[in-house]
Amino acid sequence: WDSRTPSQQAAALMVRWLPRISSRQIAGVLVGAGCSAGAGGLFLYQTDPSFERSVRFWRRAGPIVGHYFLERWRGRDDADRAARYQRLHGLYAPEARKVVEELRGMFVKVAQVLSVRPEAVPEEYRNEFRKLQDCAPPARWDPIRHVLERDLGAPVAEVFDQIDQEPLGAASIGQAHRVVWQGRPAVVKVQYPDAAAMLRADFRCLELLLWLVSQDALAIMSQVRHQFATELDYESEANHLRELHAAFQVAPHFQGKVVLPEPIPELTSGHVIGMGYLEGSKLELALRTRLEALGVDLGKQGIGEWLAAQQRNGLSKNFSSQTDGAGRQMLESETEETRTTFPWNRLQGVFRLVGVDTVLWIARKLADMRSQSSQPSDLHSALQLVLDVHGYQLFFCPLFNADPHPGNILLMPDGRIGLIDFGQCRRLTSEQKDQLAHLLQAVAKPASPEADRQVASAFEATGVRTKHGDQEFLALLPRLMFSRIHTEWIHGNIKEVLQRDRIVEVPVHMVMAYRTAMLLRGLCLVLQENTSVAEAWSPWAERWLSQA
């Protein structure tokens, strides 16, 4: 009886057997194994888009990762490794952007998110990632038709009276097509068949890369992954549409003013969402025309990304690169591309002399004279309504849409506002609504020592944590997030305050609320309106607290 374990017996047998094998036989085994692995890899490369995409990523990113790994090994201590990494950041950040531009898709989305996370991503990479443009090309018709027929359970010709093969719009994970269904115009939003596999492959590549380049960034990657995984969940998005559509059906304040597409359950299944068609032009087109009247050429850049960059750049010019933490998250240093699109640098002297509001008033009058499209008063009323409706969502709807991109807002012929695309929604608990309501009310008050104490206290109550707990820092940051732009910010008088502290923890719902406020404030700035989101939302906050 052999008391050895099966694995030990197998090892002993291998030791006795190996000397009897010739070197030619061993070489043959190795060659055969190599050929099998190569053949398997070639098969995956040709048949699995996500595998082929990973190969392309590592072919470009592999040398970069290898150099980081080498310098990490060569570093004598943490300080030496940090200095070596700093040199590599400047060398490889432009190359990383080129890799993202080549592969596009989810890499662009993730890189854009990372570009505003200074607590985790090196500045050199953030500066490069802010240059990325999110312009996804549409997919071919055949894979779209396959998804429609698979998930709706019948040939396209049997389901629809008519379908436009040319999409209404395309994004990184899917595209929308106009159809006629049972005699009524409708829209089907279709997810690309390989979107989920691409997402998983992209995140595997990015997580390994970030582990080598910036391990701090791994802490936020789970949030980012969850955010984009949510966008892939078309069942949840269909539920978001259904819940918000029902909420606005019984909202008397917005009757005849705001409309959401009617959900169509018969056309919603799997990776397909069916909804009614809303006729109207995108708000983005009207705002582009407005900017062109001021001589601003966006080129291929999306207006949403441009707006976010301009709000940061308009303030950041006066702050040194030493500004730390979340202060720079709101006020990132400007990129070469955005410097060429809007003359913040030339206007700073004017801002100091006459103030922000006067400069915006002059620009508004100039744009009114040059603009040949929508009436300025109509656009102003539309934007005030958009601002109002998102404040209502925040407190009185089951969830709120955290992506009020101008491409998702329609100006309808009858004067109503149409809201579409609900992939990035967030639910707030009653406690979170209470905290946010108190913060907005405090920010809306005129500045004073007592108001500053209230703002700082309310900000901390939302779950935000800073390294030092500096009260002046905690009072300033919410004003940067939710208030109007003040002339003293342009003067650069707040630089010293921002250098005192840094944010170490921000709850996800606060990030989403800030993103919503930043985009809405940016839309108003395009119309030369210096708007305080806190003041606009305070009536809804007060109503919520009084009812609660």
C-alpha cells in the first residue's frame, strides 16, 4: 500500500519517466503545445472581438507597462519610485491618449471619467484624457437587425411597418433607430451584440494598467465599472423611463411643458428598448449656433464636454499647479485644445475690471444681434425649464437623470421640452435628499460667516470627507459646485483656500448631483446667463423639507 497522495505518486512517476524521453521528443511536445496555443489564440483573435481588442491594447500599451514595471523594480524607496514615475507620466501620457483614440469605445468613456479624478490619476494623464472626443461611429445594420430579431422574437419586417436603417444617433454601447410600429412613429434603442464583452475586456486591460501606473486609481475603478455596467442594463434603463414617465404624468407643474417618451413594452426586451418618438431638434444644435455667433468653433468636440472644460478652465487659469485635491477637480488646468476655443485668458482683465455679469451681458447682446436661429427669449425660457425640471427630479421623482446632456434635450415644435436617454440615473434615499436640500439652501444664502458655517456643516453631513477638515475649504467648495460664478473666483483670491485641504471621500450621489449641476450651469453660460443652480433648486429643496 502506497501512503503517498495521488499528486505525489504522479510526480514520482514523472521523475522516473522523463529520463527515457529524448530531447527530440521533448522538443516535439513543446512545439506541438506552442502550435496548439498559437492556433487557439489565432482562432480567438479572428472570432472573438473582445480578445482581438485586448491584443491590440496590449500591443500598444505593453511597452508602456513594461517600462513602469521596470522603474518600479529599480526604485530604491517610495520617494525614488515616485520621482521615476513622474518622469514616465510626462513621457507616456500622450501615448496613452493615442491608444485610447485608436481603440475608442469604452476606453474613451472611462478615460473621460478619469480625467476629472485628481485624487487618483496623475495630472499628465488627466490633461491628455481631456482632449478626447466622444464621437462613436454607427454599427453596421446586420448586427443591429440580428439583435432586434433575437430579442423581439420575430423578423424585423413582421414587427415593424417601417424601420430606418440609418440611426438617429450612435453611442459607444448602442444606437437608436426610428420605426413605424402599428401605424405610430416610435424609436428602438438597440445595444450592440458585443458591448458587454467589450466592456469586460476593456476594464480588465485598464485595471491591470492602473495597477502599475497609479494604484490609487483602482479605488475608483469599481465605481466607474458599476456606472458603465448600469448603462448596459437596458432592463433597468427601461424601468427608469417607465418610472420617470409616470412621475411626470402626475406632475401638474410640468403639464404641457415637459414630455418624456412613452414606454412601449411590446418593443422592450433584452437589449432593445422601445419608446414613442418625440419630434424636435436637439438643444445642442441651438447652442452650437449661439456659440458660433460669438466666434467659438467647437469643431468635432461635443458641447457637453466643451462646457465642462470651459467652466474649469475659466477659473483655473489663475491657480498654480500646486492647487491640491478636489479643488483642482473643479478647477482643472486647461489643455492646449480648450485654450484655442474660448478667450478666457484675454478676458481676465475685463472680468476684473467690470465683473463676470457685465461681460456676459455684453456677450449676450452681441450673440443676439448675430444669431439667426431660435429667439434668445425662447432658449432662455427653455433652459430655465430644464433647470427647474431637474430640481424637481432630484427631490420628487423616484430617481433623477444625472446626464442632462444638450443632445438628450429636445426643443419640440409645440414649445414643449422633450427629455430622452435615461441610462445614467440615480436613486436618492430620503436621508440623502434631506442632506442635499439643507446644503442647497445654505449655498443659496448670501455669503457671511454664519452662512459659511452652515455650508461647511451641511457639506460634511452629505458624507464628504477632507484630509484636514478645513472649514473655509468646506464652505468654498460647495459654492464652486452649485453657485453662480463670482468675479472674485476669477481674480484668483481663493487659491490659498483651495491649497489648504483636499477631499478624500465623496459619495457617489454627490458626484452625480454635481455633474448634473455643472452641465446645467454650463448650458446657461452658453446663453450668457450666470445661473446659481442652488438658488434655482432651493424652492424644491424647501418644499421637500417642509413636506418631510
